[in-house]
Amino acid sequence: MKKILLTGVNGQVGYALQKKLSQHQVFALNREQLDLSDKDAIRRLMQALKPDLIINPAAYTAVDKAESEPELAYTINAIAPQILAEEAAKLNAALIYFSTDYVYDGSKIADYLETDAVNPLSVYGKSKLAGEEAIRAVGLPHLILRTSWVYGAYGKNFLKTIIRLASERDSLRIVADQFGAPTSAESIADAVMELLAVWQPQQANQTGVYHFTNQGKTSWHGFSCAIVNEYNRLAVIKNEDLLKASVENIAAITTADYPTPAVRPANSTLNNRKLKQTFNVSLPNWEQGLQQVMQSLD
């Protein structure tokens, strides 16, 4: 049994992980219990709890808002992980940090490998990359897990937004020229549990960056269509109302048609081969992850 400090339990990944970690001694903290913008509070908490492992899914994830709040984004996504890493190193503890596909610029045609050059286009992506670099500089045993397009049964996310909009409107317009792997928080939590069973932090060759997404790829438009299809399939089984917007009325638009403050990578698809080769851990196909989440929705 490990003594684990888990941050961000009000977030999607933190919430899903908290439900899975019952066999360990877990200090599961929300934003009110651990303010990641307070450096001294982080140090005091780490010294008091003395965890064996820190799992840090807490992050500043408001991608567009980060463009106007860069200092706060860097504080939470880079400085806080650095302090967690520094305090963990003093305790001979290990750290798992969740990063993002947004560290890449999306110009590559093929799936991204961990060895590919990073070039974040947004403040959010730059702040998460700075967090990665800070952890590496400390030199403690760590896993940096880059994931993408995270959603789940809990919290605010793209899936919930599409279901709400499709229940209110007859038609939708969704970006179809950005590609990636929708990754459910539930899939992430399941895979982390597999990792904890096999990861040996003292083995230096296991420390490093790993891509950590559901398998396959789609566009935001394709994901939207899959959400509506799966919702309606389950609605028929439950004898409930279908969504107002059908798949036929979800229009494919371009990124240029839907400008946002932060630039998104056109290709966010990550190759997960290193994770499989090192730990024999893999996440399911994104469609399977979607089905799992949809079946758990209220």
C-alpha cells in the first residue's frame, strides 16, 4: 500500500482516480484544500503528509482564458509541479504529472512520438511544457503522461456540451480539420491503476514521458457525431427521447470558421507504443471509451 497525494479531485481525471485508489492510503485534495498558486502551502502540505507518490492531474485547463491569464496558467501548470517535485525528491518519493497534446504544434502528418520536437502554440501548451521541463530538471523518479481531448461522466467537457447543445438545437456546426484521440477520464484512471501495479520508480529507464491516450483518431466533428449516435442508441434502449440534432444536421466546419483566442494543433494524435512496450499498458480505442462513459451518464 502506497501513501499517495492526489491533487485536483474536483477535476475529471482526479475524480476518476479517487474512485479507483481505494486500496491505497490516499490524501485526495481539491482546490480549497490545496491551493496550487500558494507555494508555501504546497511545501507545508508535502512536509506534513510525506507521501510516497504524488499524482498531479490538477491543472489550469481553460485553454482560451490562459491567453489572457498567462501568469496564473504558469503558476499552476509549471511552478506548482516544480515545487511538488522538489519536495518529493526530499522525501525520496515519485511523481506522476499529466501533460497534454498541446505541447506539439500539430504540423506533423503522422502520429506524434515522444521523441518528436515540441512546439506549443498556446499559453496553455507552453505552461504545461514548462511543467514537464521543471520536473525533469529536479531529477526525481517520475512519469509525465501526455493525454488529449479529455472528457468523462463527471465535470464540464466537450461530451457534456455536445449533448446539451444537441438537445436544444436542430443543428450544430463543429470543427472537422483538427484530429486527435478523445480520451476518457475513466480510461485514464484504469490505465494509471495498471501502471501503479508494474511501475518501479527506482528503475531510471522507466522515468520519462509517455503518451497516454485512447487509441485511434477522429476529428471534433467525428467525435460529435459519435456522441449523438451513441446517445440516441441508448435512448432507444431506455425508451427515452432522442436528441433534437441528428448526425445529418451536424455540419463540418474549418478551424478558420471558428476562431478562438488560443491556437489549437491541427493534429493531436499521439502514438502510445512506448507505454505498451515499457509497461504493457494500453488504453482502449476511443469509441470503446466513449461507450463506457455514455453508459455511466445519468
